[in-house]
Amino acid sequence: MMATAEQAQEKPVSMAIVVIRSPLVAWEFIRRWPVIPGAVIVLFGLATIFTTQFATDDPNDQNLRASFAPPMWNYEYYENNYRIDRRYIFGADQHGRDIYSRMVHGTRVSITVAAAAAVIGMTLGLWAGIASGWFAGWFDEIMTRFVDVWNGLPFLLIALVVSITIGTGLMVLIGLLVMATWVGLVRNIRAEVLSLKTRDYVASARVAGGSDFRIMYRHILPGVINLLMVLASLRIGGLILAEASLSYLGIGVPSRYPSWGNMISDGREFLDTAWWVSVVPGFCIFLVVMSFNFIGDWVRDRTDPRLRQIR
């Protein structure tokens, strides 16, 4: 009898332990892995790829009767004797254009521009930094001085001069972002290559008669991949912010294309009466940039041996 009573008393305790541990396990998983930032990036990535499935309406379709419609506003009208109900989830702007549709299509424009600039700029910066650190000499001197001069110039001033002399457009915008990306990457890659050059396996490859290109490709490049992944995850968020800033000033994405920067610019005069026109794209920028920054910090913590020992 006493054994049965003790078993009956132990069952609630074991169940309580399971109930208590479940939230702790979930919290530990979320703390160790960037679940929420990853989900945000996946969601916006799907919106970039499947834009027309996420938003079936034309982002430039105007309905002046729905101008400045507030969020969740339901608009009813008749067309060919049929009653049509249309709900503006995030409201409408001054031209009666659906904010949700423009936000989804703006996601494709903003993220595509940032991703294209990141891929091209990272590729150029990677190999320029490897060549600068490996060959040294006059090539390294020229590259270092060029980076110093570029970093001393205001990026906004360069963008204004380029837009006046060449004009505006998607290709011009991507070119500006590529320049800002690869020049900022060269110094970090160069410093890592200078450290890798002193390693024993690199010296062994030299003694074995390996060519410069073979050593850079087989031994130096794998050593800078971790650093490149960290810099890439951090730079993409900055590129999205830079694209939005340039578009807001009118020297980025042309106004005929919906982008987050253009949407914020459209609503800057109506913040007191129609705040949703600018707040919705601004909140999207905040979510994406912060998510990439969190993932960049997580990748850095996972790839840096010193930080792994601290953790």
C-alpha cells in the first residue's frame, strides 16, 4: 500500500517536470538558432519569388474613391451589375492604390536589387581582397589607397553626382550599391589573407610548386569563406536600407516601380493623416534589416572559434 501511494504521488511530479521542461527546451532552441529572423527572411523571400501569388492585384491600379482608405477598410462597388467587395488590408495611398499589393511588389524590387548588388559586389570584393593580400607590392598599395579615398568620400554625394551625370535607373542604382559593397569588403578580406599567408599548409603548397592562382583557389579561398558569409549576411541588410534611402531621395528605383523607398517617399507628406502609407514599408525594412543583422551575428558566433569558447 505504501509503495502504491508513493507511485501515485510521483506521477504528478514527473508530469510537472515534462510540462516545465517543454518551454525551456523550446526557449533553448530559439536562443541557439535564429528561428524568428529566419522565418521572417523566408517569408519575404517567398514573397519575392511568388509575388503574383501573394498579391494578385496590380500595384499601380488606382481607385480615387478609395484614396487614403484606412487599414482593413472594406470598399463595395458595382461592376456590370455585380457587387464587388474589396478589402484594403493595409489601406490605400493618395491615389487609391492598395498598400498591401504595393508592399508585396516592392519586396520583390527592393530585395532583388539588394541581392544582385550583394552577389556582384561580394564576388568582386572577395577576389580583389585575395589578390591584394596575396600579391602585395604595388597592386596592394594601389588597392589600399583607393579604398582609403573611397571611404573618405560621402556615399550620398557620390550618388548625387552619378545621378546628375549619368541619370537614374535600376542599373545605376545596382552599380552604386556594388561599388559600396566591394570596396568595403576588400580591407576585411585582405587582412584575413595576410594572416593565412603565414600558415604552414600555405608554405607547403608554395614549396610543392603550386601556382599563385592554384594556392589562392585551393587554400586561401576556403579560409575566407566563413568571414565572407558573416559579411554577406550583415551587408544585405545595409544594402536594403541604402536602396530605400536612395529611392526616398529620388535617385534610386524609378517612381514607376513600387519599392519600399518610393512608398515611404509617397507618404512623407501625409504622416499626420495617413500614417500607414509610410509606416507599412518602413516596418518591412525594419523587419528584414534586423533579421539579417541577427543572422549575421549568429553566423559570426558560430564560425569564430574564440566566441565559441566563450559561449
